[in-house]
Amino acid sequence: EHPKKNPYNTLVLINDKGEIVQKYRKLLPWTPIEGWTPGNLGTIVTEGPKGMKVSMIICDDGNYPEIWRDCAMKGAELIIRPQGYMYPAKDQQVQVSKTMAWCNQVYVAVANAAGFDGVYTYFGHSAIIGSDGRTLGECGTESNGIQYAQLSISGIRDARANDQSQNQLFKLTHRGYTGVYANGDGEKGVAECPFDWYKTWVNNPKLAQEM
């Protein structure tokens, strides 16, 4: 947008009519290596195929739990994450996708680079993860692998609406509702955010940088 400043790392979602329906700018560039300008559009949720709600993040974005939670709390049912990770991070990155799917009750589709580009060797293993954290489909180390899986819109919506002990999204904003109800103080639990650092980040971001 600015001729003398670095560009954004931008990912677009295109529908079956060839229309751009989402334009996401990477919020958390891989510093100090990447010199992209940090994104300024936040996370975005767009209606995808058959009404499934889709968000996108890019590579290093996914190493921050906050971005997954932000997408999920906005209603995302599928989070797409293209990435370019090398072998030293294989175990960690495979685990991140599964853990974030589980913690946020969301489907995850990861497209990781594979093969050697003359400098780095990428581990591949692009995958589709269920909202319970289990792998539904996974490629190997091949350069042109394709995988597919069936995603249930009704299933994920029912889980978010009715699951109990594993309903992380609901329990976060209805904290301790079992005990609150037993105490006679209502059935919705505690709504207020209990995390001091997040309050500081929102209310005094300069101070948060010093913490």
C-alpha cells in the first residue's frame, strides 16, 4: 500500500466463481528473518463451501495460541494454515496443529512445503485435522501430495453447542459454571477475563512490551 514500505504477506481465499472472498495479511511475521509489514486487518471469518466458516493464518502465525482462539471465537470452523517448515521443527509443528484443533474445537488444514529448494529441506506432512485433534488425512514427504477428508458442519456446530467437559470455547467465557451454580449465583459462570497480562496488553500495550 505504501511505495516506500515493505509489503504485507497476504493470503487470499477464492471461491468457486473466481471471486476473492477473503484477504488475510500475516499478523506475526517470522522475525528476525522476515521483513514483511505486520498485518493490520486482524483475523477474518468468511463463509466457505456449504456454509462452513473459514479463517486463514500464515506459517509463523500458528505458533501463537491467541490467533487460533481469536479465529475460533469469531466463529471459524475451519482454519487454513499454509506454512514452510523445515525438519528441525517437524515434531513441534505437527503437534501444534493437532493441539490447536483440540483446544479450539476447530478443523485445521495445514499445507506445508515439501522437498529441497536449494537452501532448506521441508518436511511436508500436510494434513487435515479433526476438531477433536485427530488426523483425518495426511500426506507424506512427497512434493505433490494430495489428501482429502470429510468435514461435518453439523457435527462441529453440535459439539460447540452441546459438549460439556471438552467444550473449551464455552467454558472459557463461562468459567467455573458448575461451582457458581452450586453456590446459587446463577448458571452462566464467571464472564470476566481472569488473565492480567491480556488486560495489560489491551489497555496499555507499551507496558505489555516491557513485561
